[in-house]
Amino acid sequence: MIKWGIVGTGNIAHKLASDMQYVSDGSLYAVASRSQHKADSFAREFGIPKAYEGYENLAADPDVQAVYIATPHSDHYASTLMMLRNKKAVLCEKPLAVNVSQAKEMIRVARENNVLLLDALWSVFLPGMLKVQEWISAGLIGELKLITSECGFTSDVITEGRLYNPHLAGGALLDIGIYTILLPYWIFNSKPERLESLAKMTDTQVDEQSGILMSFPGGRIAQSISGINVPLKNSSTIYGTKGYIDIPEYWKAEKVWLKSEDKEEYFEDSRSSWGYDFEVREVNRLIQEGKTESSVVSYQKSIELMEILDETRDKIGLKYPFE
Ligand SMILES: NC(=O)c1ccc[n+]([C@@H]2O[C@H](COP(=O)([O-])OP(=O)(O)OC[C@H]3O[C@@H](n4cnc5c(N)ncnc54)[C@H](OP(=O)(O)O)[C@@H]3O)[C@@H](O)[C@H]2O)c1
């Protein structure tokens, strides 16, 4: 039974903690917050034995084997490094880091300490995404040509909150735009050859809404849009020469549709969880097998994804004050 610690007690920490009930080979052992009160309340809610004030106190607990980093983007680097240096395996929320140089250093420290680091790209472990890849590999939509992806919601403008605050590496791109990049990167299995992007910036100088056009080897194209000021349909369509695959709310991939010249097929994931248990099981499996890198989300993939995010930020002029 792998003993897990959680760093941060916000929105996504609650969801992953709730999904631990579906994981048979791991359990929540500790939680850390900036405040003892929040750590205690989270621990009570999920029946977690240890509640720490201060992330460093969780890092110092020798019984914690794996740590889930569920803090704002600006904190991923420091908290991950602290856990890796204390020999904990780390599952770090997306984006793995704020930029590629941070990501490379995190990977270097994971290797140096011979521990696992996994970029929490949870969608790629979901049964719906595996079904999509199976349909594509079987050639059911023919030769891949185009992918459209959108991801957006209307959030309150809270300038100190993590979405609008540049000091927390806010903006649409790193929060949800990453999914609109991840999907074409994953399906085309390549970095784009060329990328163009336009964004509308907030008064706080983070991107509120952005559009990205990418061209991939073989003349393939992806169009991605995201926003934190607009309720988008949040769907993705993968087009090939013989048909297409629709994935509504594709980061959750609960339902996927295939419509091709030859057949129509529908797949629905029957999971009861939010879907975060799949990435947790990947971490548990790797730890039990003594592995320090996932072959699904390899370090190379994490680095390339960060490079695409960096290039997009370059195009829209999104630079954070601490960079
Ligand atoms: N995979 C997904 O589906 C998904 C969904 C949503 C978010 N995320 C990712 O998960 C991470 C956290 O997002 P979230 O929505 O859970 O955020 P959130 O609700 O704001 O929670 C973040 C937590 O981080 C801690 N924290 C540390 N430093 C902080 C600071 N300076 N300001 C505010 N909080 C700070 C806080 O916990 P303590 O006060 O207890 O220390 C806070 O509760 C982000 O990387 C985000 O992109 C992933």
C-alpha cells in the first residue's frame, strides 16, 4: 500500500482525495497546508492520519512515499523539488512547471535522487482517450488531418486569485489552454513545426482568451482556443480522411463518438470517479516496479509540452513577473 501525501487543500486536491477511494494499492496518509486549520479540516474530511502546517513538514515525514502537488502553477517548481530531494515520488499538477527550464531542472533532480516524477496529464490515462487512440490506430478515420479543441469557462475576475494573478502564473493558457495543446500534441505524436497565437490580455497582464494555430509534420493542422472569460463548448474533434471522432469535454473523455465512412461507434466510460485515480494507479504501479519514469508520460513528452507552452507564451508576450 503506497502512502500518499497531498500538498495544498484547494479544489483539485479535494477531487483527487475523493478519487483515492477507487485506488486499492494506495492510501492518503498525510496532507499539508499553509495553515494547520485547513490541513486539519481536509484530514478530517478524508480520514487522513497526518495533517501538517507547512509543506516542508510533510516533506520531512519519512513514511510518505508519494506526493501529489496541488498548488498554483507558480509553486509547482519549489514544492516538487523539495519533495524529490526528500526522496518522495511526485505527481505534479499540470502544467508541470511555469517554463521549460524549470521542468528540466525538476527532471534533473528526480533523476539525481532516483525518484519518480510524473506530470499529472490525467486525460491521457483515461479509458475514453485510450479508445480514441485505438480507433485511430485501426485506421477507422483514415489519415489524420485536423484537430480542433476548445476549452473555456467564465470565472469571476479575482485579481489576487490564481487565474488572474501573474505572480501565481495565471491566465487561460497554463490553466486550460494546456489541454487544447496536449490533445493535438498527443494524437499527432509530434511537436508542431510552426505555431501562431493571438491573445487578449487582462488588466493584470495574463491571457484571458487565446487562439493557437499549429502545423504538424505531414501538413496536419490544429486549431485551439481557450478562455477564462467565456463558456466554450469544451469539445474536441479529430478529423481524418474517412471520418471524425468527437470528444465532448475531452480532458475528462467520458464519452467519445466515432463517425466514419464505414461505421459509427460510441464509447462511454462507466467510471464512478472523477478520473484522477488512473494517474494515481500509474504512480503506484511505477513505484512498485521500481521505475522512476512513466513510459506513457515520459520526461521527453513533459519537456516538449512545456516547450510548446513557452513558444505560445512568447507569441502572445506572456511573461510572469518572477521569470
Ligand atoms: N487536473 C485537473 O483537472 C485540474 C483541475 C483544476 C486545477 N488543476 C491544477 O491544479 C492546481 C491547483 O488548482 P486548484 O484549482 O486546486 O487551485 P486552488 O483551489 O486555488 O487551490 C490551490 C491550493 O494551493 C495552495 N497554495 C499554495 N500557495 C498558494 C498561493 N500563493 N495562493 C493560493 N493558494 C496557494 C492552497 O492550499 P493551502 O492553503 O492549503 O496550502 C490552495 O488551496 C493547478 O496547477 C491547476 O492547474 C488541475
